[in-house]
Amino acid sequence: MTEKQKVLPRVGSAADAVLATMEQARGEDAQWRSGKVWSLVYNAGDETTELLKRAYTMFFSENALNPTAFPSLKRMESEVVSMTAHLLGGDAHAVGSMTSGGTESILMAVKAAREWGRANGRGGKTPEIVLPITAHPAFEKAAHYFGMKTVYVPMAEDLRVDMRKMRRAVNRRTVLLVGSAPQYPHGPVDPIEEIAALAKARGILCHVDACVGGFMLPFVRELGYPVPAFDLSVPGVTSMSVDLHKYAYAAKPASVVLYRSPELRKHQFFAYTNWPGGIYVSPTMTGSRPGGAIAAAWAIMHFLGHEGYLKIAQEVMTARDKLKDGINAIDGLYIMGDPIMSVMGIGAKRPLDIYEIGDHMSERGWHMDRQQSPNSLHLTINRGHIISADAFLADLADAVRLSQRDNKTYMKQQILMTSMNAALRVIPAPLVSRLTRVASKAMGLGGGTDGGDGLPKRTAAMYGMMASLPNKGDLDDIAIDILDGLTRFDPKSRIEEAAAPVSDAAGE
Ligand SMILES: *Cc1c(COP(=O)(O)O)cnc(C)c1O
């Protein structure tokens, strides 16, 4: 069967058969259970996972869109927000909302800043956000969605935002300053006290993105590690984003956006009172909101409690120390900057190519993000990695040895890159974009037109090519082409359904 479209089956299959097919389909998925995935999944162990599933399914069908229909969910959400605010230096005035993740929390804080600017005569037609280049792309997405402008500030030597340059980037149109605690690529915490003081002095807002750090840093500090001030206790910080589906080990999707005061949060809300369907109010981006995610977050916070999170943080930091020291001990590799907690970047000294090392690690089933400017691999260490840290270090040392041997292929690739780079500079811009599309296909990147899976096999080659492009705008096109390919039905990789008994669903 190779139809171009997937068609709804005429008759259903038995539930067991459907589930068996899905079980088989996930066979090639990333092996997070054995601690081989260094992002995407935060795993606190089987006991917590079981609790999350039970709590989630208890409120599986409920919809938190209307808080009056399900007062239990309304209470749970406001308690989750209150506990999070208290943990992060908020007083009794602090308020917030649960959202579907860090991105939505950030979208909401940025939207609130835009509305705040409008209400207070700040920002003009295109309000500006001043933020470190290391800030999460969700801010760029927010600016893209809400008609705002981002002004990026480079890192200083220590990989934190350069404050001198940040000061210079603020102008009359700026409504929001951003700092991350910590920044995701390398793990240092931006100088939040200075950023917040600058915002306060200029009479504008300051958002702290603690998506990854919110449920680690308070515990890491309590364990005795040095953690700079970063939360709502810092004067001038007006909002924060804190993901629960990261280090709070809640079920996806769950995050919290916090505000210093209810007045600020009102700028986030939406109301439309002219609809024939009734008066419509909605706190966040989404309409219907999954009750299960709220219930699971409430459950895990009560199951673990402060002591539970502290204990997990201790275990994670022990694994972090082992990995950090182990990586620094491998000749040619180093940890970048000073990671405050358990996210960090791995760099390689020349002539080693960190992407080449990453490819060798991928071949052994390890999943790590590739980072750029400067090139590095990323680690997010959580409780699920305690069991895999030793094996990771052993494989990493091997990967470095293999890359040293690979140096010949690497040199060949470099020569190719350099000549392509030179060619690209003399070709007119419209041609470059077509050429890069062709080149990306040739390098196994797929593309939108052939319905290939678009998954790069050797990322070292891909990133080499991307770095050599003179026009970064072309990269957006390529990336969007890849996404287009990835999100289409592909007859070649369709899920094969097992021949199965017919379900009795139609007869129910
Ligand atoms: C994960 C993360 C985000 C985005 O969160 P999602 O849940 O993926 O939408 C934003 N900022 C930082 C620092 C993050 O680590």
C-alpha cells in the first residue's frame, strides 16, 4: 500500500491491536529510559511516573477552560501557581497562570509587556525587547507573533549577557528587558540584579526566564552551591517563566508564568463579550486546557514536597559534578563557562570537531543538541541520567579517539566547505538560496518536495555547511523546508498496521 494520503480506516481495529501497532512503531524512538537522551524528557523514576499517570488520567477528560465547571482544577491551578511563586521569592501579591510550557509562558509575559506599554504610553508602534543572544527562541517567536522587535545583546567573556552593551541597547521604545536563570545553551545565570535595576531605573519591565532553572536553583542554593539572586525577590523583576515539566518533573504540558502584581497579569488576559456564544474570557494562548496536566503538577508537588525536590537536586548535582569533571578530564574537551546547575555546553579544542564527536555519540544512541556560535554539544542532566553518566563518559572518550582518527575525512570536508563558502560569496543572492536547497538535499537533509523524512544523518556536515552560508536568511528557508517535509504524511515510512480483529466500536 503506497497511497499518497493516509485514509481513515473503513472499519476500526480491536483496541489491543491498535496499541500493539503503536508499541511497535515506537521501537526506533530515543532511548530516554536508559538515560541516553540529554534533553526533552525529565524523568524522576518509575514511582513518580506512575503517580503522574494516575493523577493525569483522574482528570483526563476535564477541561480547565471554564474554572466554574471544575472548581477542583481551579483550586489546584491557583495552588500550583502560589507554591511556585513562593518558592521563587514572590510575596502574597504575586500571581500567575499555568500554561502549556515555557514557550507559552514567555509568549504571555511578552504579550503582557506589549499591553502594559500601550496602557502606559511606552513602546510606540513597534515595542522593543532587549535580550541576550542566549535567550530562548520563544522570545523571538513572541516578537514574531505580536508585532514587536527584538534587540539582541552579545555575551561577555563569561557567557553572561554583556551589561555595558545591554545598557546601550535600551531606548525609548524598549518595554521589556530579559535575563535567563540559567541561560540554556551553557548554563550561567545572567546578572539578574543588574538587568532588573536597569529596567527599574528606566521605568520598564523585566522578565526572568527560569524555565529550566526555576525548580532547581532554589534547591541547588540550599545545598550550598553558589547561586546568584535571580527571582521575584530581586527589585525590578516583574515577571518570570518556570517550567513544571522540566525540573519539577511534572507531566507535559505544564509551566507557570508569574507576575509581581495582579495589575501586570491583567495585561495577559483576553476577553470578548460580543460573541453570540456568550461572554468569552481566556487567561492564556490556548482555549481548551488539559485538566490532566494541572492535576499531575499538583500531585507531583505534593508527593515530592520541598524535601523530595532537595534530595533529587542533590543526586542530580552529584551526577553533574561527575560529568563536568569527567568531561574536563578528556583531552581536547572542555565545559564552557561556569554552569551554575545541571545544564551545560561541551566544547572541543582544535583540531577536534565537536559535531564529529556528536555524530559518533549518535551512532551509539546518545541524543544531544548541537549548538552553534560557538560550536558545542548540550547536556541537560536530570535524575534519569544518574544511571548513565559512567557509560556516557566512556563513550565520549571513545568518540574523541575516533574523531582524531577521522581527521582525514574532516579535512576533506573542510576543504569542500571552504570552496563552497567562496563560491557562495560571488553568486547572486536568489541563486544562493536555490543552491543551498540543492546542497542540503545532497547532504542528506531531505527537503519539502520529495516527502523524504528530512532527518539529517551526519550533522557535522550539515552544520559545517550552515556555518559557511553568507546569508543567514537562507537558513530560515532551509529549516522551514525541512519542517515542511517532516510534518507531511510519508507513504514510505507509514505505520504498518498489524492484521487485526475488527473492533466492536461501531456497535457500542
Ligand atoms: C525549555 C525552555 C524554554 C521553552 O520551554 P518549552 O516548554 O519547550 O516551550 C524557554 N526557556 C528556557 C530557558 C528553556 O530551558
